[in-house]
Amino acid sequence: MHDIRLIRAEPAAFDAAMARRKLPLQAEAILALDTARRAAQTEQQTKLADKKKLSEAFGRAKRTGEDTSALTAQIEALTADIATAEANAVTLDAQITGILESLPNILDAEVPNGTDEASNVVLKQVGEPAMPAFKALEHFELGEPSGLMEFERAAKIAGSRFTILRGNLARLSRALGQFMLDLHTQEHGYQEVEVPLLVNEASVYGTGQLPKFEEDLFKTTDGRYLIPTAEVPLTNYVRDEIIAANALPIRFAALSNCFRSEAGSAGRDTRGMLRQHQFPKVELVSIVHPDLSAEEHERMTACAERVLELLELPYRRMLLCSGDTGFGSARTHDLEVWLPGQQMWREISSCSNMRDFQARRMNTRYRGPDGKPAGFANTLNGSGVAVGRALIAVLENHQQEDRSILLPAALRPYLGGITSIELT
């Protein structure tokens, strides 16, 4: 959500910001509605003052026995005018809100212009995308023949874009989630939170999924939504609150299942478990003072990178361009992991600085040193990381010629000390 005061103060700058998102000019239409709304509010206040005076005159006339019929007619007319002005102001306010809630966040100045992922910038790369001497297999070519990764039975039970993991692959998935959660809570200072998987409409509105992205969500018959990411309940933890100055920063981590309809992804990644309707993910959320959000974004990204380093996976950090940055984000770092089976870099984490965009929607403010409300907090979120994609990356990068998987040292304590998994 955007601050109407900034649009009033710098309409050209706002239009330039929306132009970077390939959107038409917005400020003139918004400000015309804003002017009309303020005029309706002024009219309402003026007529309320007039009505108060007439009501006082009516009281005096009543006490002295004078005829009050003319005053009654004037008061009734003013009452109708006040109701009309109020209704106009409410209608105009709803129109302004409708426009503002549909517009994406303003991008940071350093975000490069571009239409799609081809214009994203590699900020750094760690490790080389090595290829083994033997033919590298994709994760489903490794997992499916072993019987420990099943797609047909999952489709029989639930439909397409679901996977069943059994035995040591199910255990590996559980170990990955536990390893990540322990790392972030014990070494990176995040507090573990177990979150609801169903949330109300206000929550998905607060983090920006509604109204624009409703088709991407699963909605229940009672009007709640399955979470597309734990970002939603974690960020809404502070909705409609004023946070004490000494309580910031707040850092949360959650391991949860996530649910996405994958609307618009027909034909993409149909084989394997890269793009699923249900998947586990460790999510990181920070709520911070606005002055520290850029620093926190760097910190959060580094926390996600540490996961990949301990899993001994080649990765690179990308700065997303204007055409690839999400609706609510001002700046996003994607972490891409090398998959030798696909011979491609694939996203495994996305860390975004939302600035005050979500906080405005949620009405989340913070107090200054004097204890008074000082402004809107800044929110950040990032994958720390997607468990299924980490499993894919471990399988493909640590596969051996005999189809066994050599486990990274960091995972072995979570798997009873075993050093490899047999998939023959």
C-alpha cells in the first residue's frame, strides 16, 4: 500500500516509479479522486458545523415558545446533505484504496530495469557448477526407480503436482527441514514459531496476496485460505499493533507446509517435484526499524546462503530486475542452486525487502524512543530454504556413479550418522 501524502508531494516521482513496473501514469487519477474526497469531507464538516448552530438555535426557540418549523426544515435538509457528503467521501475513499492496493511496491533505486529474468544481475557465485564424469541424473531419475519417490500414487490420491516420499528420502526431507530450523534458531537468532496453516482474509490481504493474487491461493468453504508461505502468518503476527521501540528487530522462523495453486504454470516443470501444490519450506521473517531494513535484507540473505554452503551446493545470488521483482517487494535477492541433472541454475530461495508496503496494509507501526507512535515498521521475508528444492539439489549434486547419494557432513547427525543413502 502506498502513502497518499507522498503521491501528493511528488506525483511525477510516483509515476516514474510505476513506469519502472511497466504501468501507466497513476498520480493524476489518484489525486483527482483525492481532491474530490477531501472536498466531500470538508463539505461534511462544514455542514455539521452549520447543523450544530441551527440545533442550538432550535433549542433556544423551543425554550421561548417560538415557531421552529423553518429551523426543523433547515436541519432536515442539512442532515440529508451531510449524509450525501459522507457517502460520497466513503465511495471516493474506497475508489482510492482500490487503486492503491492494486499497485506494486516502489522499487529500490539499485534494482536494474528489465522485462524478465534475463535482465537479473549475478551479484556473486559460490562454488563451480561441476558436472560428474558420469551422466548426471535428474532427481526423479534417481528417486523414482528406487520406489522411494512416487508420483503416480500421489496423483491417484491427490492429483498432479504432488509427491510421496518414503523411507530414507522421507527421512532426508525431514532432516533437511530440521537442520535448517536448528541453524536459523541456534546460530542466526531467529525465534521458532509454529504457525496456523489456515488464515483469514485479513491476513492474506495484509501481506499482499489479496486481492491481486487470489487465483494462486486455495480457499476453504468457510472463507479461510491455506497459506502459500509461512510469511503470511508470521508477518501478520504484528498486524494492527504498535511495536515498542526496544522490541525491534523481531525475527521469526517457521517450518511449515505451503500450498499454491500454481495458476498460470501449466506445462512448466511437470516432471518431478520442482513445482508442487504442497511443499515444506523454512521461512524467515523480520520486522525492523526502517533505517535498518537494507542491512537486515543483507543479513537475511546471508542466513539463507549459509544453508547452501553447509549443504555443499554451488549457488549464486541474483538481484532481480524490475520486471521480475514481486508485487510487494522493493528489492529481491534470489538464490539459485546448480542442478547438474538439469544442467541449470534453479531458484531455491527468495529474500525480499518489502519496506513499509506490507506494514501499511497491516497497520503495523513502531514507537519512537519517546514512546509515541513514530511510523510504519519495515517487513522482510525469505526462504531459508525450500525443503523440496534442497532435497532435489542434494540428490543431484551429491549423486555417485552407483546411484547412491553422499550426504553432506552437516546432515549426517540428523540421519543417525549415516554417510550415504542407497537408491539402487
